[in-house]
Amino acid sequence: GKVNGGDKILEYNSELRETYDELLLLESDIRKAFKLNEFKLAYQPKVDVETNEIIGVEALIRWEHGKKGKISPATFIPIAEEIGLIHQIGEWVLQEACMQFVRWREQGAEPVIIAVNVSALEIQQQGFLEKVERIVEETGMDPNYLEIEITENSVMQNTKDCIETMRALRRMGISLSIDDFGTGYSSMGYLQKFPINYLKIDQSFLKDLFIEAGSAEIIKAMIQLGHTFGLKVVAEGVEGENMLQFIREEACDYYQGYLYSKPVAAEEISEKLTKVH
Ligand code: C2E
Ligand code: CA
Ligand code: CA
Ligand code: CA
């Protein structure tokens, strides 16, 4: 029987209601923030495991909400996708990142690859390629220093069109990464089919490295798999010296993580970039 069941449902509903209201509020706030140009980009260095030199940076979007403070992109990007604003936000991100590359160059920095996250919906949209071409043209970006990060799930849908788009991006000189590698539910056959340059091992594997038995073996296997297909392998979420030592022993190529640097404002990185090489 349903003893006290009614109360439970009521409680549950009002909680859901609150969550729903919260979501609606956030939706309209995201729209406003975009109009008012309140998003910023932070940059996290990608570092060579052997030399500890910066070989690139990943652009990560930031939003400081007037009342709620910092809101994670892991929260608002999925909402932006749902309300269709992701295409405009993605365009802004790409534009801003390309402009920053040019600014750094003007300040005398050595060129490093700048990586931008692109959501599945964006890459699958008709006209994505033309959009990238236009932004590269307008900003004066050197496409040989532009990298696009996509998750494995996003390229598995609509595979044929996606491969075409990826090939065209590569022909422009842009490089491609598979982000969050190991977390998708797809087969790995695409490693052979897709014209990609880098595999980024998801940070959840590094997090478990010295905690969960088997994690070390999984990371090793992923590095080897990447190398077998001629890809460079990037470890994400390297927080400790012991993690770096481990991936160095396994011949991982590059890493990102708090150990070297958190994502920081462009100005904070420019000094480091003028000292590269
Ligand atoms: P991601 O692409 O996998 O980015 C890596 C995330 O790990 C970033 O979180 C970064 O701040 C964080 N991180 C870096 N090093 C460490 C570390 O050593 N330890 C830990 N615990 N975390 C580390 P962030 O910036 O909050 O971004 C979260 C996700 O939001 C990103 O995951 C990406 O999927 C999405 N995202 C961020 N910016 C954009 C964007 O411009 N466009 C799109 N479509 N998605 C974005
Ligand atoms: Ca990424
Ligand atoms: Ca990632
Ligand atoms: Ca992620």
C-alpha cells in the first residue's frame, strides 16, 4: 500500500517546481548575459610532458552571474544547447579565441596552438564550416594554430557529414581533438575513420589513478591506443607530481591540469607565452 505516499509526492513536486523555475530563470539570464557580452574566456596551458613547455592553450568559457556568482559551463552550456543559443555562443568563443591569438602575436608572443571546445550541435549544423572560414578570415587567425575539441559522442551521430566537415577543417590546417576520451559509449572504430590529431584522456581516469585498481592499466592502454593510430595523447586533470611522473613513464605526449596551471585570464598567460622557446 501507499502509506504516506501522498506527502512524498507533494514534496517531490514542489522540489521539481523549484528546480524548473530555477532553470527558466537561468535560461533568461544566459540570454541576457550573451546580449550584454558578459562571458569571458579563460585559458589553460597544454604542456609538453618531456620538456614542460607550453605547446598550446585551451579556451574555456567563464560566466560571472551578477547575483549567483560564478556559474560553471558544465551547468550553462547544456542549457544554451537546449535553447539553441549555443550556436551564437560558440561563434563568440571562436571569434574571441582567434582575436586573442592575434593579440598575443602582436604583443610578441611565440605562436602556440589555441584550442576551442565545439559542441556536437555546432559541428553538425549546416554552415559550420563556412562560419569557421569566415571567422578565421575576419580575425586574421592562422588556422595552423587553431584546434577544435569535440567529444566522441558528438561525432558518432551523423557520422558521414561529420567526417566531411572534419576533413574540410583539416584541409584548412585546423587540428582536431577527441575530448573526454574514454567516457563515451561508442565503439572505437572511429579512431581509424576520423581525421583526428589528438586524444584527450578524460580527467576522471587520472582522478582514480592512485585510488582505484585498474585505472593505471586503463590509462596505459589508452595512451598506447592513441599512439597505435598515430595520434598525440593529452592527459587531462593532472593535479599531482606523481600523476605527471606516471604519464611520463607511459610516454603520454602532453598534459593539462592544476599542477601546471588552472585556467587563467589571457593577460596572465601572455607573459609566459613571450618566454616560450
Ligand atoms: P572540458 O572541455 O573537459 O574542460 C576541462 C575542464 O577541466 C575545465 O572545466 C577545466 O577548468 C577543468 N580542469 C582543468 N584542469 C583540472 C585539474 O587539474 N583538476 C580538475 N578537477 N579540473 C581541471 P570548466 O572550465 O569548468 O569546463 C567544463 C566543461 O564545460 C568543459 O569540459 C567543456 O565540456 C565545457 N566548456 C567549457 N568552455 C566551453 C566552450 O567555450 N564551449 C563549449 N561548447 N563547451 C565548453
Ligand atoms: Ca575540452
Ligand atoms: Ca575534457
Ligand atoms: Ca569534460
